[in-house]
Amino acid sequence: MNNIIKRYIPQILAVLFVVLIFGFLTLNAQTNMDNRGIDFGFDFLSQESSFDVQFSLIEYSGSDSYARAFLVGLLNTLLVSFISIIICTILGVIIGVARLSSNYLIKNTAAWYVEFFRNIPLLLQIFFWYYAALRALPMPEKADAWFGVTYMTVKGYYIPAMVWENLNVFLYCGLAAIIAIIVLRNYANNLRDTQGKQIPVLLYSVALLIVLPLLSFLFGGVSLEFEIPELKKLSKISYIYEGGISLPPELIALVLALSLYTSTFVAECVRAGIEGVSKGQKEAAASVGLTPNQVLKLVIMPQALRIIIPPTTNQYLNLTKNSSLAAAIAYPDLVLVFAGTALMQTGKAIEIVSITMLTYLTISLTIAAIMNWYNKKIEIKEK
Amino acid sequence: MFKIIKQLTSLVAMFAVLFAFSTETMAAKKSKTLENTKKRGFVRCGVSQGLPGFSNADESGNWTGIDVDVCRAVAAATLGDATKVKFTPLSAKERFTALTSGEIDILSRNTTWTLSRDADIGLTFVGVNFYDGQGFMVRKGSGIASTSEFKNGTSVCTNLGTTTELNMRDFFDSRGISYEPVVFEKADEVVAAYDAGRCDTYTTDKSGLAAQRTKLSAPDDHVVLPETISKEPLGPVVRQGDSVWEDIVRWSLNTMIEAEEYGVNSSNADMMKTSNNPAIKRLVGAEGELGAAFGLDNEWNLRIIKQVGNYGESYKRNIADTGILPDRGPNELWTKGGILYVPPAR
């Protein structure tokens, strides 16, 4: 009896304590809000927002609701995180491998890159890329064309817009190509395991990816035209490009800063992963006659990935959360649009901050879940 | 077992402390702001992060401006010393939360009085210390002389969390012009981006434009367009639920304006005690018991006029002499063709 009390009483008390603290905080907030005539509720979400947003992936105007404004902010956050994660992964792998190079110049350049970008506060880097870009980039009328049809200007990067006809046919062909590749890979693996024959899967895959969509152009009635940005005069001295798509400088600066900063951490994860595989593995693989490429692909990488994935997941989560610094340079992300403008216009601080927190939590947990699934997939499977 | 009892008692003690604390904060719903201010010895005032003429700190940390003077007047009235103010610089985004959460007691930060702010979010506006309106600034070389010359695709730099964002949408939507809003959290960032050519125009309250123009690299290359697209009555704000404190702030501001109306200023206030005009005598505490209504002594208004000055002095010192808006426009007394008009102090 005494033992049971000893074991459970402290735990029950601890739980009770936490519950009471939360209860107290809620009650206190409730009382203070009552005193000041503020009411709590989420009705405001369906009200008209009456403010505009600079850049949106979905149709949005001031006559839409606050809920739609939330969605606009959320999609912008996801967009910048998604692009930055891809870029930082590619950069990170290259830099990480470069740090292990036997070439003195490559090795040291990579090391300097890592030390430089990871040791400067991210907010400063964001300001640097934004204001440096704004100062350095030409006004629209003075911009030279890049690749003939795109213009990098102080007001944004203007690229041609694609105008599709029968886009769905094209997408179905792409999908068909991907399914065909998966079938082909399974068949090739099977062939290798049972008969010991190898077929050039990569070559066939690339061919499929090119040929099938190409067929859709020839026989599926798909057509693609480009709408090229054209200079338009706004006043005596100010111009803008019309037509095409404009990527705002805020987005570009943010992606640059986030991916350069995070890639240094990813690079260190990659280096740690590769160095974590013992030398004997490499030597043993080489001694059974595998080519250096095969050694890397079949022996080193599968083992290194197990070390790389968990810490890299952390970096992806950090990047997503860091994207909230966007508000400093006017990129309309979740924090700027929803926890900024919408909060100010409605005054619903507690509601909006809790929604924003929950949203970031959900995004982070989703990324963690995907990476955990991937980690499970590549971990050692005992046969 | 003994150990557990000991743990239990300490836990209970902790809760007792917590709840004692909580009942104290809850009892503060009556007029405690004045009491707390006296106990603390200074007035807690929220101001801008630097808007010349309204609230701006110099190199040594001294705050000046007409918004600052409202807080100084309250300090003079309640504590007897206009310097006993603690200023908290706030962004537009933070200001209301700072006030409703009790971090500051007066928000005097060029804040526009609107219905939803007054009624919806636990704030009370006590008056207007500057009548303003939203305008646009453009580059002189652009040849734009009126807002009617804006074209589709104009990019507009402005501040986050202000009525500006809403007015701008009303303005462009009603004219059917598509525009690109570029919204920054801090005024300095807006200035930097506009200066770098990111935006074709910069919009905010006209007084703000006049003040921020001085921060541009070449102020003379920019011009504020003549049109005013909104009403922006700016004034001090207090928390809802403390009507006595609300009255103190309101009448501190009114005293400054009425003092100008009756020609009482910081240098002649003492002499006015012997004036023949009862209204003037009331204004300098020589007649009536006006302070008693707020729980203040009878010279509260005299101290405001002596230490801070009347509204005209404050305007001249902060806005006219600094070259921001030499012309008082609507912010002139009603007796001189403006719209400054306050209820009588009697």
C-alpha cells in the first residue's frame, strides 16, 4: 500500500499541478478579457478581411474572408519552405561531399562556406540579401534580358507565363510515364535477382519521361505558348513588366537566405553521415570488385543515410520555422498576413496567435512524420 | 510518508501564493491605474519607434513630440513632475496588445480613432490631438501630380497593422486600379525599400509622410500628393474599464487645448491666477474644485500648463519649428478657423 502511494501520489500531483496552472491561466485571461470587454471567439474568420496581399498562390482580394487570408499566408509559408528545402538539400549534399574531397581547394572552399554562412545570424542574412539586392538590381526599364525573355529587376524577377491548352492530357501522360518507370524498375530488380541480368533502367526512364509527354503534344492536342513580359510605362520615370509571372524580390531574398544558411547545417549532416561509415566497409566492397560508383551507391550511401536523415529532419523543421522571419522584409507569409495584419485589424490576439502556433506545429509534425517514414524505410531490415 | 506530507504542504503553499497573487490582480478592475501609477512613481506610456514631431528620441534618449507631451501632461497632473514618464517604443503591430495586457497605461502613438478599435478590442479613445489624413508620396521626376494618375500595376510601400492598409484597398478598389501592396513591419524598412526604388509610391498619414521624407537619401526629390484619401483622427488611447484614468488623460489633453484658447501658456500661467475671467481662473486651479473629481489636487491643470505648455506651444516646438508641417491646417483652434474644439473645463 505504502509503495503504491509512494509511486502514484507524486505523479497524480504533478498532473494535477499542470492542470491547475492551465486552469488558472485560462481563468485569469478570461477575467481580464471580460473586464476589458474583449470577447473570445472565432466568428471573425468568416468576416470580410478588407485588406489586400501582395503575392498569393490562390485568388484573393480584400472582399474575401479572414479564413481565406489565413490560407494565402499558409500557402506562401509552405511555398518558401518547400523551395528552400529543395535548394538547401541539393547545396548541402554538394558542399558536404566537397568537404571530404581530397582536392585542397575544393575542400577548403567548402569548409569556408560552411563556417561563413552558419555563423552569421539569419535575420542579418535576410536583410543583406534583400537590401543588397534592392540596391544592386536595375530598375525595370534598364534591365537586360536573361535568357532572352526574363528580366531581373528591383521590382522582381519577371519570367514568361505558360499558357497551356489541354494541360490535363499532358499531366496524364506524365503520370503514365512515372507509373511505367516504377513498373520497369520492379521488373529490372526482379530480372537481376532471378537471372543476374542488368538492364540500363536510368536510360529507359529518362527516355520514357521525354517521349510520353512529347507524344501528347503530337497526338493529344496539347499546346503550350509563352506569354512574355513586356515593359509598360507607369509614369515618366517608372516602369513595370506586364504579362508573364513576377517573382517578388522578397521571395527571392528569403529563399536565398534560408537555403544558403540551412545548407551549411545539411552539409555537416552529410559529412557526418559519410564519415560515420567505417573505412573497412569501403575497402571490403572494393575488394569484392565493385566499381567506386557502386561502392558509393550500394554500400556507403545506404548506411550513411541512416545517420544523415534524423539530424537533417531537424534542419528542415528549423528552416520552416525560420521562414517566419519573412515578416521583416514584407514577404506575405503566415506571420505577416495572419498574425500581423489580420491580428491588427481584428484585435483577436489570443485566437490568432493560437491558430498560428497550431499551424506551425502541424506543419512541423507533418514534416517530421514524412522524414520518420523515410527513415523507417531505409533503416536496417533484418532478413 | 512524512516526506510526502512535506511535499504536499509545500505544494499547497505554492498554490496559496499563486491564488493570493491572482485575487490581487483581479481586484484591480476598479480605478487602480492612478493608484498604481502613484505607487510606481512614473506614468507608463507607449509611443512610436521614432516619428519626428510625434514621438522621437534623441541621441541621449530624451523623448519629444506632441504625442509625448500628452503623457508628460498626465505625469504633471498626477505625479507633479512632467519628466516622470517611462516611454515604451512600440510597433504598430504591438501597440494594442501592450495596452490591453497592462504593460503600458497610455498609448499615445499617432493612433487612428475608429469604431472597431474603440468598441471591439477593449480600448477607449479619449480625444484627438492631431487631425490627419492618408496621402501618397511619389518621386518628383515621375511627373505624377495627382492620385488620379496612378496606373495598373503601381507598387505601394506601407506599414503593417495600420488603417493605411484598409484605406489603400478602398482607394484602389473603388477606382478599379490593380496595385501591389508591399507591407513592412517597421517604418524605417518602408523608407529604405521606397528609397531603393522597390515601390512607386509610399502611403501613410500625411504627417507621417512629411516626417519620414526627411529620412530619405534625397528628400527634395520626393513630393507628397495633394489628395487626402481618408480621415485619420489621431489621439491617445487607454484601456477600457478604468473610467477615472480615462477622464484624467482626456482632461489633461483638453486642458492643453483650452489653455491655448484662453491664451494661457507656460510663462504666464502663474500670473493668470489673478485673472478676472473665471474660466481662466478655473484653468489654473485658482477657482473651483476641478481636480477633486479625479482624486487630484487643485493645481493639476496649472502644472500641465507650466511644465508642458499649451497645445499651441507643443505644436510649435515639435511640428512647426522642426519644419515638418509649419501650417497648422485643421489642427488650428476653432476660433481661428481650425477644428480643434474641446468641451469646457468647469
